[in-house]
Amino acid sequence: MSKTFFIRTMGCQMNVADSDLVAQQLIERGFLLTENVNEADIIIVNTCTVRQHAEARALSYIGDLKKLILSATSATETLADRESSADPHKPKSRKIIVMGCVASRLKDELKKKFPFIDDVIPANEIEKVSEVLEKHYDCLTSNLSNKTFSEFVTITRGCSNFCSYCIVPYVRGPEESRPVIKILLDIEKLTNSGKHEITLLGQNVNSYNSNGTDFADLILKINDISEINKLGFMTSHPKDMSDKIIDAIASCEKIPHQIHLPLQSGSDKILKLMNRHYTKEKYLTIIGKLKKKIPDVKFTTDIIVGFPDETEKDFNDTLEIVKEVNFASAFTFKYSPRENTKAFFMKDDVPMSIKKERLARLNALLKIESKKDVR
Ligand code: SF4
């Protein structure tokens, strides 16, 4: 009888894509996906640590799994009893695997905190999930399937940008561009399974480069695939949004006219402290070029308020850009320090009350701007 697995995914689209990849690998090895955590032989938790709150949520979920294991049959049965159980459908066969960014950050600490975890797999080693399961289950069948779950295609892994507030480079490792041939094979698999709208994923897709094929070359190539109807990508980084990429985006008719371009702050001083490597002027120049080439283009963005040393003037610079660009929507956040990042060692000197107040003002302005049609 096939073993079942359940995946709980937390965090960003990269995690969603990673979970899909793992699910695909497991199905190819004869495991069955279940939506019911209670009946799963393998429980995989794909975690996020981008903010302290996300990490706390992941740890709380893992903690709750212990209750689930203990309550699955009898409240008096201990984990040790179960480990010695002869019944293969008892929890002796149930494995808990934690993967993703919390796994990268805390590694063995996780196992110490939650001894019932069987394996911890860092975000940059997800290919190991099926290897790890082969260690636990020796009767795997090879039932290669063409099933795909999402329309996401990862083009780069990791990140080498070290924005000063961000933990991703520490937990996902340096940026690596996947070879074009592998990306095209993934796309072929998707189109063969009936998916014709794809989204290319990477922490910074604009810096993609595999043996001289850059992001512009890649999107032009994919745009030419007749089975693809719609081509999205995320996330762009203004520092790497070259004229060549802008021209390519404008000439790919399959790319929707809505582009996500993280701003983070409208203040040059704060952008420098954030290590973003662009200025307000460069950001607005990119927006202007895209608007010129794609007159009906809309933009979405990410903005952080209350970064260390953000004054009222710096915050007003952000509001000015919001008015100028007329974003369709935005993900907005209050800054919170992440351990060991460069910003962690800066004084978190904007009081929480001011962060909240700025966030409310920003969101109110975004709401007004998103309703305007200024084209
Ligand atoms: S580009 Fe910056 S914000 Fe994005 S993942 Fe890399 S370090 Fe983090």
C-alpha cells in the first residue's frame, strides 16, 4: 500500500514552488499526496523565516504536530511506545520532515527543540527530500508521472544581494541560475500536463545569467513557445532592470502589463542603508521607460516603513514616489530586525507607534492612488 504525505507550506512563492517540486518527486516515487495531516505517513513542513513572526508561526505549527502525533491513537501512548510499535501503520512509520528557511537557519537546534522531527532539510538542499525518504522507506516504486502542480518555474535559487534587512542570502545561499535547458524541460513538462500560463521565479530574476543567456534572452525564448499563453515573473530588482530587459519585457506579448518592482523606500539615504544599490531617480527612470514602452502598464511593489534612521522626511520621500508611480497595489511591512543581518546591528530606533502610524498613512495613500486611473 502506498505511503501518504502531507505538505504544509508557509511563506513566499519560492516555498510554494519548492513544495510543488518535492510533491512531484514523491509522487514519482509512488507516494500519495493527502490533504489530511492526520492520515499522513510523512508530514513535511516547509517553513519561512523572512520575519520573526513567520518563524514563530512555523515553530508553533511544528510544536502542535507533537500533540497531533500523541493524540492520533491514544493519549497515554508515548512517542517511545510508538517508536517500538510493530504495526507499520502506527507512528513508527510516520516521519516528520522540516524544510525551508527555518530549517536552514536553526538546523540541529530544531531537532533539539522538537526531538520528534526525523529530518531537517535546508532550503537550498530540497532535492534531498526524496533521498531522505528513501533512507526511511525501502520499498519505493518508480512510477514516473507527468503530473505537475503549479505553473511556477524556478530560474534562480538563492540570493547574493545581501539587502541589509533580509535573511534570505543567509538561509538560501548564494544565487545560482539554473541552466536554460532545465528550465525549458520544466516548461515542456508543464505544457504537456495542460498548463499554459507560467511564472518564472527567483529572488532576483533580473540577474539571471546562465552561460551568457541573461533574463532578457530567456524571456524572449520562452515567449516564443507556442504552447505558452501567459508569462509572468517575480521578483524583479531595480538595480538589475537593464534597458535590454525593459525592451524584452515590452516586446513579449505574453507578459501581462502588470509588473512587480519592489521599491522598499523612496529615500536615497534609506535605500543606501538597505544596500539596495539604486536611487529614487533610477527607480523612477525604470518606471518611466516601462510606461513609455507599455502605455497601459501597471505596477505593484513592496515597501518597508520604519527602517533604522528613517525620519519623517525619508518617509515623505516614499509617499512622494507612491503618488508619482500610482501603484496598483503594494505589500507593505513594518521593519523588524532579523538576527545576523547587517540591519540587525543598526539601532532599531523608529518607535513601534511611529512604524504603525506610518504604515497606516502609507496604506491609506496606496488605497487612494490605486483607485486613480492617471493614464
Ligand atoms: S534581493 Fe534583497 S530582499 Fe530580495 S531576497 Fe535578495 S537580499 Fe532579500
